[in-house]
Amino acid sequence: MSPSQPLTLHVRALVLDMDDTINQTTPAMRVALRTAAVGLWPQVPKERLHAAVERYAFDGAGWFQRFSSGQIDFETMRRGRLADMAAQLDNQLSDQQYESFEESYRAVFIDSCRAFDDALRLLDRARAAQVPVAVLSNSAHHMTRRKIHRIGLDDRFTAVLCADQLGAGKPDPGAYLAACRAIGHEPGEVGYVDDLFRDAHGGAQAGLKAVWLDRIGEDGTPDSEHQVRSGDQAVPMIGGLDQLDVRLP
């Protein structure tokens, strides 16, 4: 399938990733990180601070992966990432500094959240087709709910399912299967869309009709060479949610 062609999924339900699929999470995170970091370490040169922010966002130590796989809780993950940033800036992190950073970060992050316009249009198409939509996120449930509320979508999802509730995060097959059970449909009846290939591939491995949303490409065009196969099943790729439609079987 050419990535420029529209795709229609014939499904009884649709499950969507939240971060960078529905919500513009990465831009909001970077704005919030920079604001909170400047407040905590105003003496650090801007270039060095921004480099530390980028390392935090990249998360080379895998703190978020450990959280989403159930190895650590949300606060441990957040403290670990911030302590790493402090060490990179030759600082130590006190409890008071952690609380100050989190308070600043969360306020700016939530205020900066915005839905992708094409996600809103997909939700409208799904509603018109009477296809229920759920969210499956590797983030914490309380933060996911806050994002949904901020972007005005409280009434648009039949379920909001997160790694800290399910005991497993994507790409563990258990996360997708738990989502299917929660919405009352077999995996083969459910569509799944994620901006991370790893997690779209995991959905296909679990038996869902998975689609990779590749928003990152030169000139906004996804690279068809990135389309790969999960066993004998292709994982189709789209460059934006306007290329996707859903219909009941």
C-alpha cells in the first residue's frame, strides 16, 4: 500500500494511542521542561540547560520504559529522570526541588496540550460511523485524563486505558488484549493506531488491525521503505489521520 493512499478499517471499535497521536505531547513536554528547568536552575547557561532538557526528553536511561513495563511507579520514574538531569548539570536534587519542578512542569505542560486537528476529524468520522473509540496509553492514567480534559475530549472515548492500570504497557501483547477485553471486542474486530512503529507493530502481533501513523518525514511525507511486515501481516503506514477512515463491518 502506498502511504499516500487513504485507508479504511472495517472494525467494531477503534483504539488510539494518546501521545503524539491525539495530543501534541512532545511539543508541550519540551516547553514545560524548559520552563521548569529554568525556574530550578536559573544560574545554568541557557545552551547547557536546553541540552540537558533534550537528554531528559530522549530518556536514554529508559526510565519511562521501566514505568510502562510495570517495574517502577510513576513518581519513581519522574524523580529518576529529574535526578539524572540534575547530575548532568552538576547539581543534586532535593525533595523540595523535585516538588517545585513538578508543580511548574505540570501547570505549563497541561496548559500547552493541544489536540491534532486530524485527530479531531477522525473522532468525528468514527462517531458518524458509530464506531466507538478508546485510548490506550503507556502514560499514567491520571496524567492521561488531565490531557483529555484539557483538549476537551472528556465525552469522546468509551474507555481510557493506561499501563499503570493494566499492569502491562505497549508493546506487550497483554496491554492490547486487556484493552480489547475492556471494550468487549475480539482483537481482529479492533483497529489500533500509534505514532510509534514499535507499538503499532505490537498491536499487529496481538491480532489487532494496526496502523502506524508516521507524522515524521521529510516535507511531511512518510517514507514507504519504513513499511515492514509483522509475520505475514503488513503494518500499513499513514502520514496523517486524515488518510484513515473507519466503518463497521
